[in-house]
Amino acid sequence: MNINNNINQLINKIGPSVKLVAVSKTRSYEEIIKAYDSGQKIFGENRVQELVEKYNKLPKDIKWHMIGHLQKNKVKYLSSFIDLIHSLDRLSLAEEINKCAKKENRKIDCLIQLKISREDTKFGLEPSKIDNFYSELLNFSHLNIVGLMGMASFTNDESLIESEFQTIESVYNKLNDINPNINILSIGMSDDFEIAIRNGSNMVRVGSKIFGNRNQ
């Protein structure tokens, strides 16, 4: 697997207006450094302990994104350095992120995760609840809401995936009209990022198309 070639091919395919998050969960330091040496500076992790270990051992100009479900009691471990949290989906988590960010004297950028799939394994806020949730988040001075994240169903049905992405794009466009600083739509992974980009994505989270299939 030539990581450098994979990254270059992806960047050419997604275009300059879409940011690439390299999903590095379970990947070795050597693999991440190969991607980093190719110019990739944004990496996404879904386990806090693994993320912290990699932050401590890898170059400090890497921008780390927390892309997995985040438990409140783990926020304190990443609040000093995390660049973007993709998975804000409940008020209690917002309160904890705000509290930890205040202790660090910084604002933490967050995406609201919407549940656009009916799969039980997917987390996220119901799209119908976005207005009230966003209004509540405006009370937190150390949170910076910059966009939305969603995960489509794991299926070969492209029309279903397209429909789910259209749902979140519609919510995103409405929020962006209200607040232009909400300017990130993080949808699309290795198997569906091209559909996502057709539906407004400007940030994709790609792992296997960079590093190959995981062993675990």
C-alpha cells in the first residue's frame, strides 16, 4: 500500500475545497508518519486513549480530530490540544467540553453530530431537534460550533445514502444561512465520500483508501 500515492490520488479526486481527514485509528506511528510526510496534517481518531498516546509521540503540528462517540469523563484528556470534535450530540457533553475548555483557557471547535441513519449502532442528534439544541449551545462561551457531522447507513443502496446526505445538507444550509461561521459539513467516508461531495460535503473522513483495510 503506497500511502503517499493514495493521498495524492484522493486529493486530486476530492478537489481543493474539500478537507481530507485521515482516519488513523489502529494505525501504527510509522503509517501515520508516512501520511504526514506526504503532506497530510489532519488525522482522526475515535478512541481517546489512543488519540492521546499518538498526540504525545507524533509531531505537534498535526491537527487531531475526535471523530468517535465521546464520553463525558474522557473530555479532560484531550481538551488541551484537540483541534476539532466531530461528535457533539447531547447537552451534557456540551457542558463538559465547555467546562474543560474553560480550564484550558481556550475555545474548542465542535461539530454537531446528526443521526441521519436508522442503524442502532449510529449515534447523533435527531435532525428535528437541531433548532433547540443549537440555541442551547449558544449559552456555552468556550464552545465554538463550526458545522455538522453525519454517518450514512452501511449499505450498497446508493439512493439511501444520497437521501441521508441530502437530509444533513439541508440542515447545514439552514444553519449556515443563520451563522456563516457554521461552515463545515463533515460527511463521507472511504466507501461513500464521492456521494457525500455531490451533496455538499467539504470534509471527508477516509481511512482504508489511504492505509488499506484494517486488521482489527
